[in-house]
Amino acid sequence: MSVTGVQGEERQDYSKAESAQIRARSRHLLGSLLSPLKAKLWLTAVAIVVSSAAQVAGPALIAYGIDQGIPALVEQNWFPVAFAGAAYLITGLVGAFLIAVYIRMSARISQAVLIDLRTRMFLHTQKLSLEFHESYTSGRIISRQTSDLDAIRELMDEGLTLLVRGLMYMVFTAIMLVIVDAPSGFVLLASLVPLGILTRWFQVRSQSLFRRSRVASAKLIVQFVETMTGIRAVQAFRKQKRNEAEFGGLVEDYRDVNAKVLGLFAVYNPGMALIGNTAVAVTLVLGGFRVIDGDLGVGVLLAAVLYTKRFFDPMEDMAMFYNGYQSASSALEKISGVLEEEPSVPDPVTPVDLWNAEGDVEFDGVEFAYTKDRVILPRFDLAIPAGQTIALVGSTGAGKSTLAKLIARFYDPSDGVVTLDGIALADLHPKDLRRAIVMVTQEAYLFSGSVADNIALGKPGASSDEIVRAAMAVGAHEFIEGLPNGYDTDVNKRGGRVSAGQRQLISFARAFLANPAVLILDEATSSLDIPSERLVQEGLTKLLADRTAVIIAHRLSTVAIADRVLVMEHGRIIEDGTPAELIGGTGHFAAMHAAWKDSLV
């Protein structure tokens, strides 16, 4: 399934074929989650069946005690009453004990399923390619891990046990009613006709509403997460009022759909109670006439009334289960859609090892397009010898970052091949690829933890001396030492927050500690001020001397350290030469350089 296919599941309308496919996929996922728990499931099922049978025995024992025990007491025979009382107590104790057993077992099953599902989601989304994460918003991912998993948790914690227990209880109650008094069983059977009609009406109308409720809930989470993530832009552009209107509209939609759901329950629950009460009343009236005629014992009539009433008791729980089931089913559909998503940049089936990369990069007949009608890089060839520093320049949208992402294998070319030391990137072992090629972007993301921890990501297990040397190499040591706790400063604590430029320097130190054969800097100096940029350029000059480097920068001052400049426009390389050659010419780069010099005057 494609990314657009996964996102399409936020729709509320499906064709029959699509619905069948989604349901089959969800059932397959649920089966894979429950398969390792078969033994526990069977044990829980047995506990539910036996406990339901024990609970259902009560009215029959009461009937025996009344019709057989009371006449026996008149004759001084206390055994039937004592037997009925003792049996009632024992069945009650057995039922209570087994209820505790299956509640505990169902909780363990629920937690095992949720841990498995949550872990699968986390590990799978990590493996998915950059294309997925650039298309599937973070808000939707968070919605899958929060509200959707919560809906499944609620169903697993209570819903399934309510369903199975309710069904078993109703089946055993109906059987016992027929055994105790068959005519009363026919009354119950007749009541099932209007009950079935009412339940079908509820199911048909609630299915679409529950799906709409899940979609509305997901949209609320997405709006909230994206607003909080981009709070700086929100406040900078005074988007609060527009967000208030948008969020208010989403809240209204969520409220409306839930009001309609509650409206269904407002009809279903009273209707179900009316049918149940009518069945009890008919059983009581008809049974009363039969008692007067001597055809029915008082105890049996009481048992029949109790069984008829108890048959309808689980129905409200069943309706609540259906509510939870619809929410969980919709959530499972979305989660299964994410889990079915395949990486667009898959790991090789038979990976090739490359322990010591030289850094020779080559594009052979490469073409790249995000979609068939949107070609970003037309077919071209390019050779970057090992140890050469390349600067990519050009206007926004020229294809510079796309070219860099192809080298880093965040994407695979639509046609042609990109090689490292003569080996196709698609064939390289992922560990060797990530060790050989490192990309630093302008985002400079820092993870929770200390400054040293963030630098050490480039080389897990690096010593303190190695971390410090890497920081010194890029000019980050001085400002790190000035932080409240130096290298041990937590980057997420109030006193330890660092500026955008400082974050970039830390990410540089992380990349240099990794010591890759190919280093890609995608506008990585955009957050640096002029003094910091000059300091970093000094480090770059030393550290890039013996490695292949691709630098993308709008600041032409960064290009000065390059051995070779590639000017790109509309996905094509229109100029290729040393900085001095291109500056001395009359081409596009010479004009850019002249304009840049004029801006400094």
C-alpha cells in the first residue's frame, strides 16, 4: 500500500471491495496478535463459560427450593431446602472465583496484545522510508499511538470479556428457561424478533457514526500536535485566531457526531428495556394463569420470570461493547494500514559488505521523480571522486537536496543507479551505508539527554576525549564549556537550552565523530552567524581534507572551501568547475557571486 493509500483511510466512505480488503487486513493483524496467546485465550474462555453456567444455575435452584423444599419442610424434611441453599452458595462462590480468574487473565491478554502492537508500530514506523514520514504527518502518527491504541485497549480490557460473558450468559439463560418451563421459552423467543430488528437498526446507523467519530478525534489530535509543534510560527504570524476558528470547527464536528451516537443509544437502550419488560410481563401474566390452573409451580414461575429478566440484562453491556468495538475496529483499520506500509527504500535481500569505504560516488543514468508526472531530476550522469568536496548551488527547488538525499539513500532513483566505490547503494549493507555516508541537515535535531550524549550518537561508545576532540574540531567546544554543566548539560532543561546555531555545531560534532567516508551538509550552516560560520569553515577545511563531501548552501561564502562547484537549475547541472573558474567566467555562478559581493557592501 502506498502512503496516499494509508492516508486515504482517513476517509469516511469506502467501496465494498475496499471495505472488505481493510476488514481482512485488520482481521489478519488481530489474528497475528492473538496467535501467541492461544493457551491463555482458551483458559479464559473456559473460565467465562463455567462462571456463566454457575451464575445461571441460581434461579433453577430457587425454583427447586420453593417447589420442593417448602413442602418437604412441612413434613420436617429439611434436606431439599438445605441442598438448594448450599448449592446456591457454592455456585455463587464458584462464579465469583472464576470471574476474578478471567478478569485477571483477560487483563494479561490485553496488555500483551497492546505491548506487541505498540512495539510493532514504533519499530515499523522507524523502518519506513523518508517518503512516508514526509507525507504522513506527525499528528497522525501520534494519533495512531495514542487515541487509536487507547480505543483498542478499552475494548481488550473490558469489551471482549463483556461480549463473551454476555453471550454465554444469554445462551445459558435461554437454555435453562426452556428446561425449566418451555412455554416461557417461546415467549422469550418471540421477543427476539423485535429485539433483532432494533439491534440491526442500531448497528447500521452506528457503524458510520463511530467511524466518523474516530476520524473527528484524529483530526483534533493532528490539529493540536501540529499547532504546538509549530507554536513559534503560530505566534510569529499571529495565527491564534485562525487556529481558534479551525480548532473550534473540529471540536464542533466531534461534538455533533458524538451527540448523534448518544442519540442512537437514547433510542436503543429504552427500546431494549421496553422489549425486555414486555417479555417479563407476558411471562408473568401467562404463568400466573397457569399457576392458578395448577399447571405450573410458583417456584418455576419465579425462575421463569428471573430468567426472562436476566436474559436482557447483558444487552446494555452488549450495546456498549458494540460502541467500543466500532471505535476499536476503526482504530485497528488505521493501525493495520500503517503496519502494511512497505519501505520505499527497502533493505537489500543479499547485502554487500563495504567495511572501508573510499568515498567514490557515481550517478549512472539517474532519474528521479516523486510521481510519474513530477520529474525532479531528469536523467543525468555524475562522478564525484573520493576525497573531493563538492558544492551544490542553485535556486530553491533546483533539485540540490533531492540529489543529496539520493546519495544518502533516503530515496532510491526512479531509474539508473547511484554507487559508492562501484557498489550500488541499494545493494550495500544498511550498517555499512550509514557508517560510510552521513548527512547533516539544517534542522539540527537534538534528542533528550546531555550534550555529550547527542554528540556520541555519531559513534556509540565514544570516549569523553573523542567527544571533546570532535567538538573542538568544529568550534563547538568553547560554547559547550560555557553551558551550566558543560558537556553534561541537558539540552532540554531550561538552563541548558542552546541556540539554533549551537544546535547546528553540536550536530556537526556528531557527524564528524562518525568519521564517514562521505559527508553531506544540506544547508547546514543556515543557522550559524558569520563568526560561527567562519569557525566551522576552519574545522571543515581540516576535517574534509581526506573525505568526500557534498555541501549545499545558499551562502556562497561556504562554497569557498569546495574543490568543485555544481550549479543546478530545474534538476539539471548547468555549470561544473572549480570556484575560481566559475567566478572568472560569465555564467550563472559568476552572476550569483557578483550579486552576493554587492550585498556585502
